[in-house]
Amino acid sequence: MSTDLVRTAEDAATDSLFENLVTQFADALDCFRELAQNAMDAGSPQIEVWSEFEAGEGHVGTIALHVDDFGDGMDENIIDSQLTRLFASAKEGDLTKIGKFGIGFVSVFALKPQAVLVHTGRAGEYWEVLFHEDRSFSKTKIDNPVEGTQITIFVKGDSKKYNDFVFGIPNTLKRWCEHSETEITFEDRTPTSGGNSRIVKINSPFDVQGELAAMFEYPGTQIAMAFNPYPEYGFYNRGLTLTKTTVADNVFSASRAQRMQRISVKIKSRYLEHTLSRDTIVRDANYAKAMQLMDQARDGLIQKLVSEVEELAQKQQWSIEEMNLYARFLEFLALERDIDPQLLFNRKIFRAHHGGGVSPEELWEIKKRDGRILIAETGSDLTQSLKRLNVPVVMGRSGKGVQMWDNEVEFSHPLDGVSLLVARYVTKRETSTFWGMVKSWFKDVHGDVTAAITSPDMVYLPVQVAKETAPSEKALLDGALKCLKSAGTDYKEMSVFEPTAVDAPFFVMATELNELMARPSLHADTSSLAVAVNREHPHFQRLLELQERKPQMAYYCLAKSLLLQEDRNLHFDMEIIKAARGT
Amino acid sequence: MAEFMRGATVPSVTLDDDEARAYASRMPRIMRASRLNSHYPNASGLGGHIGVMNPDVHRGLHKGLEVDERTGLPTYKAFTKVQSDAAVAANQLNVLGSREVLERKAARDPEGIYAKQLAKYDYYSQLVNADQIPLGHMEVRYRKRDNGRDYFNVSLDKLDVSGVFVRYAIDCSQVISSSDQIAKVDEREVAQHTDSFRSLIYQFTSLDAEFTLVKLASMAGLDVERVVKGTVGPFYFPFTNTPDVFAEFVEKHGFIATFGLDMAANDVTDDRNNDPLTSFIMKTVSDEVAEGYGIARQRIGYKVFKDRKFVCARAGVNELREIIKGLGCNTIIYGV
């Protein structure tokens, strides 16, 4: 029985359409991908691709390229209605199949074969179909049982051409089938260099390169992800490569491309399919379902990152490797802008000097309390003392070395990410409250938080609070304190300190009088603050002298000096004068 | 005789270590050579599962290997032993701690407790990485929704009471609004079979594909395209109950592995039986029942194909082919 593959389509346009389909793929060897895809859809457990060369007269001989599968095979009906027909796929819409179009087999003709021989069997029917060079075919029923489908492509060529196939076929299969769920092998059974044939395994594990690599499983979909500064994106259906790229915009929407900028991903999903020309993936409703799963996987990867960061931050002691790892992970976190802030508020992702982790929530509370958030690169006696006073100092760099342009961030130091994250998540925490949100309408909350991030050295002055106060000093301090209180500017207490530096300020203030005195925020309630006056400051000395002659004036001047230095409640001037006169 | 369930026994033979070693190392090769497609239980899982029954793997931790004399496959007890060991392997490795430490301690007393623990460590290490096959697993895969119908592929893998491994695969579709649902599809397009359907299919595994197709086709709203039963076994060895026709071959060449296929489907064009070990159900039932099947065939429009492929020693392929031809069949035979 002989029939012509093309003319049976009964369409004059089919000839040119056929030619277009034959040559549609970038590389003639891509036909092996098509045959592998058909074998996978046929449920074959393995695909054996092999080649042999039979030398002829002169240099030219016959090259036989075989693709054997052990799947469902074909009966006469399938041969007539699908194998030898274009666009006659029975797989359309079936989520358990990769192929959709019914055009895969014809791509073998791109190799310009002399003949293509197909042996196939199904349900006790065994057939031989021979396609000739002109693409007409003959179909013969055979007696010998055949399991699955065995295709042999005969090509005329010399040993060089044969070696090109031997080199090219496994490379093509690796490119398109490396993660195939079906085992695929290639074997050159006639090595022209002599020696024994060698079986090349095409399959490799489905994973991605990068940090924190993780696998996410969903029904019918498997996603491998990892952080990688130079990400790759691979799309697969049952392990068959649909597309692979390093350009996020080629496969994602703009917003998702932005989110995936530093994440390598391989997604194997029943929802994905390639276009007719196999050059990219179809973006349809099923693609959208796959992308939803990808977003879930990304959230999972971020969760993993946060957990790792949190675990590292809370470790009692760090090795150098752990410190570098923490810095690197934190950098990943800093560069990921699209993270649900609720996920992070209560996670102790920041490392406090001298042990323990601190969460954005805790830093927000500290900012409310102290008006500042302390960050230091290294620990010191100062940070040690602050820890004793329940003031955590976060390990990091306070606002240095971060360059930003067009949403891009670059760090000049591994710990630069800390201040960026502190500012970002304390801001988000603040604006998550009603008042914070209202505030953000009128004020740059992020700028405010960023300004509050500072180094402890910029805030704290190591002072020695005087153990004893001279009667004249006490009188002056009490008088000034009374003036302030009467004027409605109440301070908790006032004492003197011994300066340890020549440039020590006139006043220092804190919630407690101790060896570390710090300037509180302008918004802090003064009644909670204790004030210490630099007893050796020339101004204080002059006021002590003044007190001997005009004590009320001295009280007023000291009180006024404090308000001037603090730049607060200056409008209470008249009240202070009245209060001083009343003393 | 090994106890299969309480009060029930299967005829079995216990292989000594040498026999077990030869058996368990041969089985993965046989499974690989069989090239089982998606109609059969997972070949690498089954090969891997039997492979770890090798005394070289369990290092003498188990005594002997029990094999079902009817099928040449390990008994249910032998399969479950591996399954239970695999379930605790990861935990046991944690408990046993460092291999280096065990090795150091074991070197001081090769017969002592640490030597046993080292053997356990190595066994569990191999077990956690070995392919396994579930002894009973049912899955419904959602294929598509079309014209008010949901299309499914149902598969059930099971170590059957007859001692062979079976995959029952059913391609079917149901009217979405049908009251008698076999599976429900959730918003993730994941199909979950109903309990009643699961019980039904479990009952069918010992029966043939035609019976199952006819039974399922009687369910309201259900359209069955195909029922395929792929069977691993029986395998014939010198120590199994081997049919007379194969006995001499088995003595000479060591084994015959058989893999049955029983398919009832709308797209099978002719009734064919290419399985020398079974016959059509219609030939085994009474005339009255056979008439019922005949009516069902006309109504549903299916036909039945039975096949069996074989794996034997490469040197015996031609000889086995002649034997099978003598039984009126022409089957696939792979050599290993």
C-alpha cells in the first residue's frame, strides 16, 4: 500500500505549508526533540537514540539514525489519522501530554533523509511505514511483534557528516531534554575512531545553581529556585525544555521580571507549552496558573531566606564563613523589594552586638522610645555598655555606601544591606499603623526613619556622673529645675557630671543618669529625662559665680541654656522668668 | 509457607544468602530490560525495592529472603520489611550518629555491637537513596475538561493478593454534573477520587480489564475509554512453581520473567490474545455470563487485547521464542 503524505491532505496550499513545517525549527537536529516528545507522550519509560554508519563506495555511505521508544505505539488508525496527517493531534487540551499540534514527526524531513522507516505496534497490530525521499510512504502490516515505536532515519553522508551527527544529536538532546522524566540515551554504535560504542546519558537532575536552592512541589508542577545574581529561567513540561533564557522580560511580565531579577528558576509544569515554532512559551490562561504557582514558590524561597537569616542572626558566635553568609543573605533580602512586610516585622533578622537578634518591630519600638536606632560595624565597650542598658546596637553600617538608581541597589560593603533593611521595614511598620499612615501623607516617614539611624558614637558620650554635688552646685541645679517645672517643662532630675573629653557638651540627657548619657529625641517627654550639667564647663562656672550675686538670674540662665541647647519650649521664656523671680 | 495475613498463608521459599544475593542482583537488571511503559508498575521502583533485599545491602541484618513460589516475586512480608526499614531509615541514621565514629569503634571489636550498628548505618544509608515502590497507591490525574465532561487517568499500583504487582490504568470521563462522581476536581485542577470509587477499584485488581470496563461503564455519567491492567509476574526460577512447558528452559537458562498486559478499550480494533498464560474471560465463564459480556461489547463497543512480554537470559531468547510460538503466541522477548 503506497500513499503520499502531502497530497492526502487534499489542499493545494499544503505543499508550501509542509515545507514551512519541515524547516520551521532553527536547527534540523531539533527533530530529535520532537521525536522524544512524542515518545514521552506515548508513556515510554526510556528512549534509546543511536546511530550507525555503513560505509559505501568511496567516502559516502549510509547513516542510520534511530529513535526507539517503548510506549503505546500506533495502530493503523493512528498511522492514518495522525502520523501521516498534519495538525491531527489527539492531545490538544490534555494536561498529561506535552504535544499539541500534530506537526512533530514531519520535522525529520529537515534532515533531507533518503528514507524514514517506522516500525510500530499497538494492541497486537504491528506496522512498518516507509517514507521515501519524496515523502510518499508505503505501509505494511508485519508479523514480528514491535513494542512502542522505532524510527530510523536514513541519510546519505560521509564519515565527517556522521561525526557531525554523533556530536550534534546528544547536544541537541541535552539542550531540549536534559530534565526529561523519561530516561534518554544516545549511543554511537559505529565509532569511526574505532573502539567500543559508548552510551551517553542525556538526563540530569532537575535543579538550579545558586544560593538557598529549594524545590517546591505542587500538583502537576515542580519549581526549583535559588538566589543567583546572574539568574537563568527554564520552562519545562515533563522535563522537556520549552524555553531557557537569561532575560527575564522574555518569559515574564514586567512586574514579575522585576521580582525574579535575582532568582534563578526552573519550572516544570503541566500548564506550560511551547509555541508552534518552539521558540518560546505560550502565555495563556494555563501560563497564568503556572505563574501563580511560581509566585507561591518565590514566597517560599523568601521565607527560607528569612529563616536562614534569622537563624544566623541569633547564633551566639559566628565563624568568618557564617558572617559572610549572613551578609550575603541579608544583601539578597535587601535587594528583594517585593516582600510582604508582615512576614518580617516580628522576625529577628538583625544581629545585635554581643548576641541575640532584633526584629523590625523591636527596632520600631526603640525608635519610638529613644528617637533613634543604633547601628555599628563592630562591637566595642560602648556597645557592650549599651547592651547592659537594654539598648541594642545592630550590627551593620549606618547608611553608608548604598548607591541607588532606577530601583537598582549596589552595596560597597557586605553590611550595607542592614541599614537599608532597617530603614525599609521600620518605615513599613510605622506606616502600617493608622497614625503612621496619616503621617506619611504629610511627612517623609522613610526620610525620618533613615535620619534616626545612627552610630552610637554619634550619640553617646561616656560621662562620669559626679558622686557628690557641692552645695552651690546643688542650689543652682535645684533652682533651675524648679524654674523649669513651674514653667511647665518638667525634668526628672538634674545633676553634674565630670567631663572625660575637652569638647564635652554643656548638657547631656538620658532616661537614667549613668555612665552613658545621650541626647534624647526632640519628641521625648522631658519629665522622663534626667539632665547632667558639665561641671567644668566655663558657662556653668560663670553661673555659679552669678548665683552668689543674683541667684534668680543664675537659675533663669541655666534653665534657659538647657532649653536653648535642646531647642524646645523657648516660648516658655516669660514663665521661666516669673518662676525664677518667685524663687 | 509464609503468613500473608492472619490465618492466610502463601506458598513461599526462603532463599539462603547466596541465593538471595544472586536473585536480588538479577532482579533490577530484569526490570530494566523489561522496558515497562506507563501501563505497568514503575520498573525502577520495583527493581530498587528488590535490590535492597540483597544480603550485600542489608549486611546480614535480615535472615534469608522469602519468595512467593507462585510468582517468583518476594512475598508481601519481604516487601513490607523493606518499606518499614525505609520509613525509619532517616531517623535511625540520626540516632546512629557519625559513621566515622562507628567505624572506629567497630574496628576494635568486629563482632561487637558497634560492628552491627555500622552495618545498620550502611544499610539505612543505601535505603534512603534507593528507589521504592508503594505496595498500594491510587492516583487520579486530571486530563482536561471538554463538553461538560471531566477527563481522568486513574491508576492503581498494588501488590495483589495473587502475589504479582499490578497497575490498573483507566482512561475515563464523567459528566461534571453527575451525581455518581468517581473523582472531584478542585480549583487547583487536582482530581481527588471518592472513597467509594477507590474501594471499587481495589476490588477489581484481581479481575481482568474487560470485567472492570463493563462494571464501570454501568455507572451513571461515566464513559470509559480504556482499562489496562499491566502485571509484573509471574517470574519463573528453579525454585518456583513453573509451568511444565517452561520448566526445562528455566532449569537450563535460570529464569523467565513475564509481564502481562490486559487491555479493554474502544480503540482496540480486534479481539486478540497474545498471552500464553491467560485466556479471554468469555472463555472461562458460563454461557449465560458470556452472553452478557457479548451484549456489553455491542453496547459499549470495546474490544480486548491480551499480551505478555518476556525477559530471559540473552542466550535463551530464540529458544523461548520457539516455545511461545508453540503455545500459539508471538510475543516480545528481551534478553538480559
